[in-house]
Amino acid sequence: MYNIIAVDISGRHLMGEQYFMVCAAVTLSVSASQIRRVGEMNIKSFNRDRAPDVDYVVQMIEDTVDGLNTDATIVVEKGDLYNQPEWLSKIMFSQDLKYPESLSERLGIEIAHHVSLSSRRLLIRKFGIE
């Protein structure tokens, strides 16, 4: 069993005149094929008037995982980091990072995706963002 922080970002597209994004980070204990335990979740929203570049995405992820298990490996989809090679993405983060490989890592990303997407939808409805 090992610990990961699955991360997903929803809303990286222009909405009106701004980019309203939500990043979700979920701590998990996993084996190769199963999620054994779901721990904490952090959810943060971000507004920006221009498209997020890779540096901004890295900062969003770093801000969202702050305070979570520092011994865990951050797992994020390659596409969220603009399809950079994994070695290049790794050096941009303060803790270990990898792209998902196992079934459990992919399931973790799916959980984080549901959290980020539903949180973003809720915030859009609550604050009338258009």
C-alpha cells in the first residue's frame, strides 16, 4: 500500500471574461488495483483573466495540496500539465509527482475530478458566475 494525492482541475476554459477554475486534491491509500482508504480533501477556487499557463497550473496544484500528506506522491493527469514529459513536470513541484499508471491512481483522479467538477458547478450556481 502507498499514499497518493490525486489532483484534478475543472474549468480551464474562458467563461465570460474570466477563467473560473476549481482544483481538488484527495489523499488516498492505494494498492495497485484498489483504493484502500480515502483521507482528506482540499478544494480551492481560482479566478484569472487570462488562460492559465503551466506555471500557474503548478501554483494552483501546490496551493491546493498544501497541508496534506507531504510524504504522498501527487498524481495528476499529463493533460493537466499540458502534456509535458513527466521528468519535466516533476522538477516543477516541491514534492514527488507522477502521472497515473495503475488502476487505483486512475480511480483516484476520477474521484478528484468529481469533486472539482461538482464544487465548481456549486460555486457557479451560488455566486451566479457566467
